[in-house]
Amino acid sequence: MHKSLLRSRNGFPKNISRSLHSKPLLDNTTQITTLPNKIRVATDPTPGYFSSIGLYVDAGSRYETPETSGASHFIDRLAFKSTKKRSAEEMAIAMHSMGGQIMASSSRETIMYQSSQFSKATSTALELISDTALNASFLPEEIEAQRDAAYYEVRELQAKPEMALPEILHSVAYGNRGLGNSILCPEDRIGIIDASTLRRTMEDWYKPENMVIAGAGIRHEELVELADKYFSSLKSSPPTPFVSPSIPINQRSVPNPQIPVNLLASPVNPVRKSLSRAASYLFPNTPSDSILDASVSPSFSYTGGHKFIHDPKGDLDHLYIGFEGVGIHDEDIYALATMQVLLGGGGSFSAGGPGKGMYSRLYTHILNHFSQIDHCASFHHIYTDSSLFGLFASFVPAASGLRGGNTPSQILPHLIHQLSLLMYTAVPAEELTRAKNQLRSSLMMAIESRSIQVEDLGRQVLVHNRPVLVTEMTDKIALVTAEDITRVATRLFGPRSGNKPTIVCQGHEDVSNWQATFAKYGVSSS
């Protein structure tokens, strides 16, 4: 066990060393230190030629109000521009000189700044991150340029149903508030965002108690010293109600003694990545008798609902069905994650094979039997106190006149049937073992990436004030049983669950009489 993370050789003044709170962890490698201003610093010192560091802030579109809507999108895109210390050109030169990668990204619940670089450039990387996070200039010409980029991103999103519909699904599921806020700036807000709005938002969000600095491939004492050097100017202060319109302040980033777990998304394009990043993180806690523990339920919670987007010119029709799942504080998150892998799915053409999901239920039961279905997959978007779990399908529309086309009402029973099977038919042992092995292997392979490793560490500490070993995650997954799958499926969308579905349909025509289809298969439609 480490007695103290700071000794006289680390270069700290004695008064700072005494005031730091250090917490050695059980694996004797990952360490956490809380600086005097309450910023947490966490490291995994696994050696290598490169190191990765990141700043993770408990902020994002979920916490936006009508007055700050779209701010997180602009804060993200204006990162590493001009600051009070550097011009935009000087910032660009400094970033390129490191010989690594540096980036910013925003999601519904996190804004992150992250860099991977040669170890000797770690100090420069963290200094650049602190400069852009604490001293951004938000010059008028930079904001104006970002307006053009934002309009382009919104148009790109709208032109790609696979990117737009998950956002629409969130807005319907959460009533256009809280988690229903779009990650991209709403089009009617692009021309309104200004420097004053951005500065005010960052002042409210960027408080040291809501920040974690994480590193991989760097000595803990070194990162603690750098963090104190570049972030000590931040002063902790009591949070204000304005910061969190959707989660009570005293419920944000509450440390929890239970083991967190992180499931990682597959690589996607940059815009898609920023839209889906938060969907991949799972942190279990104690189980609850209800879908959400009332003590942590946000002001703006899940509502469910139905929306149709008429698109008579589209090549395919699209149908999404979602239910509210458990949040990161629920032990059933392991069974739900296994359930998603069990359903699996993907595109009608895949270069995959054994081990790539080709034996998942949506492939074997739907895609392999219905050539008119172009894409069918499960999804699971996970957040602090809620999640969205469900299925979607993209298919040739009957109205197109093409042979074999279908209406959404004809496709719906196939999706609902797959959900009902989880409740009313026990999962065979071989199939369950395959799904759990796929889930565990995806975790193990993902952390081979140093950038993912440091992001995992930062996010876990941000939420639970501690990291978790991947072996603890895989051990939890191994304990999932067929009975757990049945129980959790019944909890989420059983006929007595009271959990209202979210249905989004885009294409030539809407899905009709969906309540009767849900009732026929014994799935909740309340």
C-alpha cells in the first residue's frame, strides 16, 4: 500500500503537500489525489512510449437551459482556438509541435479535453488543455466561423437518418428537456450564441469539484504536480441551482462505493462519435425495485411518446422502438448490457463472422430471413440516472414500388417479437455464454487503446470517485444468468412494468395501431 502519494522529492511546497488528499487504490497502480481546490487527479502509470491525459468535466447538453441551449456544442468546437495567452495560430503551432493528438468532445453529460503525446510533451499538453478550458477568448470572428460550421453539421445530421433519428428519439423520450436536449446546437439558436453566453455557461459548469484530470503512462506524482501548476487558479465554490436544470445538484457526481463498469462503443465517424459517446458507459450500483430510484430522479425525466417524420423521398423507411432502461447506478446494468449483445444485429451485408455478432438474434432471426430489411440492431444509450434501450430497423418501403417492400406496421411485429422472447422464453445456455464472452472480450480489447484507457479512468472517477479493474467488470458479466435476462426484460417492458415506449418512425408512412401489436406480444404499451 502507498502511504502517501506526495513526498518531498515531488517538488510541492510543504503546505500544499499537507493539504492534498491522497487515496491509494487496491491494485497498487491506479492512484487518485484530490487537490486543495477539489479537482481529482487519477493515473494509471502503465509504461509506454506515449502517454495520454485528459480533463473531464461534469457538463454537457443535459444541463443546458433554454437560455444556454447549444452552448456545449460551441464550447466543444471552439476549443483550442485563441486564448488570453495565445492567438489561434500560436495554439495551432503548439499543438502540432507535440507530435501527438489533442481534441475536445462534448456529450450529454460530459465535456472532455484529451491528448495523446510523447511523454516528454505531457506538460505542454496539459498546459494547452488548461489554457483553452480556463482562458478561452471566444473572439467574434471565431464564433462567426463556428456558426457556419454548426449550420453545416446540423444539415449533415438531418440528411443522415442513422445520425438524426437517435437524437429525435431522445427528444421524444425525454420531452425535449434534460436528456432530450440535442447534442448539436438547435438551428434557431446558432445565430444567438455569443461570447457572453459561453463564458457564463463555463463559469457555471467548470467548477473544480466537477472536474477530473486523468492520465495513463505517466507517474502519479508528476501529473499531480502539473495539475496543481495549471489548475490551482480555480477555486471551489458551492454549486448553484442554475448548473443543473435536470439533476438535483446534490446528486451530481456523487461518489459511490459500488463497482463501476464501462462498455465502449465501436469506432464511428467524428460527428457520430460525439453524438453517441455517452451511450457506451455503464456503471452499476445497488438495484432498485423501480425503473429509477426516486431519490435521484431528475426534474425532467423520461416521458416516452410517438413521433412520425414524413419523408416520401427517402430510399428507406426507419422505425425505432425504445424503452427507459436502468441508469448507471443499477446492478441490472450488466444483464441489460448482455441483453443488448444477445440481440446484436447490424447491416444486411457484413464482413463479420464468428465473434463479430453474426450469431446474434437480430441477424439470425431477422436479417438472414428478410432481404427487404437493410439494417436492424439493438441500441442502449446509458446515462447517470436513466437509459434508452431498444431496437431499430431500416427497410425498403412498400410505397417505393420496389418488390418486397414493407410498411412500418408490417415490420413492427418482428421487432416486438424479439423483445417478447426475452421475457417468455429462457435464453439457451450456449447463446447466453456466447453473448457474455463477446461483451467481455470487447471490454478487454477496448482498453488496449491508451486514449480509451485514460477516458475510462477520467469518466469513472468523475462519476464514482474511483476507477475499476476490467477484471471486476468481466466477473460481474460472468454472473449474469438466463433468469436475470428474463427478470430485467420483464422489468423494462413487461405488460405490468408501466414503462411507456418511445416510437419514432420516418419514411413514407407512419406505423399504425402499434398498441395492439404490443398487446398481442405481451409487451408494455402503457
